[in-house]
Amino acid sequence: MRRAPLNLLSWAIFAGLCVLSLGGCGDDDVPDNAVAKVGDTVITRADYDKWHKFLVLSPFLTRASEEDLRRETMKTLIQSEWVEEEAASRGVSVSDEEIQRLWERRKSQFPPKDYRKLLRDSGLAEEDLIYRVKIEQLQLKLEQALTAKTARVSEQDVAAYFEKNRKRFVSPERRDFIYVSTKTKAEAARAEEALQGGASWDAVVKQYSKTPKNSKAQAVKGPSLSVGQEDLERTIYKTGKGQLNGPVKTTYGWYVFEVTKVTPPSPQSLADVKVRIRAFLESRRRPAAVNRFHADYREETVCADEFKTPECSNGPKENEQEKKTETSSS
């Protein structure tokens, strides 16, 4: 068995990464001293115990049940073997220089005292952590290889999706408005009164605004305004052209505004949205390719009775595992 890697969830303490779900091998009976077989490779109980101990020390799993820890340990051991075997079969590799460079960068971000304590308490060696870096990079490159063809989206694919979903691609209504923002509600009320009395916007902004500048702005539905200005945006879209409204409270102060122009919704062209459509279609196809790979390898993985997980051909389905975990933690 090759040296087992860190679980990617627990590795977040060291590198801030997450697990790529891929698949594995094995169909013979599991030996007595093992927890699983991936093809002809045996995952020993010693491998399991070592990485289980490491997970127990992870601050990200302090509230995890024993069932969760068992699942995460098995998932790491099995999936890492899948990655290494498939990468080898496809000729996917990472240079020693690249691995060392990434390792040195991550090690430098870890306080030396805490790092030494981690190795001492977990029983791991530095080479175990370096191996983890290798697996991470192989995972990334393997995913690219798996999805290179299946995730490819043609111009025809983009155009077909656009035609089928044309009604969804519409630019939202837009409103131009002019405003004055003040620090207090009382100041905003006086500004509104002055505007109603015929004062010019320039004069009111100069007298009452907390930032006396030309106050032209444009309201757009969605994330156009900063967080904390949702009430202002909603009010703007309820106000007709030429109407004065306010004071409206936001995180940044009090606003009085007048809508100066209303632009109705308009259809978007294929040229406007083709980049967005391509990215969406590619994102939908990538998981499908990885899931097929996962299913193929799962058929070749077998686990000992007390260590069965959804990664094992003789293990529970994902939803069954979730129910089991919920029951054990309740």
C-alpha cells in the first residue's frame, strides 16, 4: 500500500483544500489485517489507524461522531488510491520540483511550534504531508483529463441552449435616479422639504449631503447597490419617474431621491450571454464525467464489514450512509 494521504477536509488546517470525489478498485475478500482492497492493493488497518488518529486531532472535526471520523478516514484512503492508480494509467503526473515548491510554501504558513506538535501528536512524518501535496495536484490534473472532452461545449450547444431558454435572457428594468444622502433622518427631511420647495439638487446636495459631490447614480436590480442598501433599491423600483421619495434609511445613512429615467426590460442577444451559457453548460458536464469515473471505480472496491462506506461496492448508498450517520448522532 502506498503511503496514505491526509484527508482533504482535515488538510484544510494545513492547506485550505477540499476533497475531489473520484473512484477506486478491488473485488476479492479483504484480508484480516485490512480495512479495504482497491484492486490488488490492500489498505491495512495500520494505515487506517494512523489517519484516523490524525482526523481526531483536526479542529474541523471536533464535533464529529465516531461514524463521521470512520467515514472520512475510509474515504480518504480509498479515493487517494483511486487517484493515484488512474493518474498512472492515464500518464498524469506532477514533477518533484512542483511538489516541493508547493510544500515549502504551505509549510511556511504553518507556525513551526504548532507544526512540530501536529507531527508529534499524530505520529505522521513530514513525507506523509508532502505526499498529500502530490495527491492534491494529481487530483486537479486528473479532473482536467477526465473532463477535457465531455465538458467541451460547442457553438451549436450554446446556440441551442439560448434558443430553448430565450425567455430567461432578459436585461432587467433599470432606473436612473438623483439623490442626496445625509447622516441623520432630520437632515434628510429638511433636504426633502427644500427640494419640494423648489431648491435645486446642486444646492441641496451642497448644503445637506455628507459627501457633497454631484449625486447622479444609477439603480440596477440585483447586486448593484452595496449590502445594507436593499430597502433603498426596493423603494426606487416602487417609485415612478419624476417622483421625489424619502427619507429611506440604509447602512450608510438616509437617502432622498428622485427617479429621472425608467428603462424597461429588454431581450439579450446571444452575443450578450454566450460566455455565461458556455460556463454554465461546462459546469453541468464536469460532475457527470467525474461521477461516471467514480461509479466505475466503486465497482472495483471492496471493504471489510465494519468499514463499509459509499465508496465500497459492498457498502451503503450515499443516502443510506447519511441516514445511518443521523441516527448514530441523535
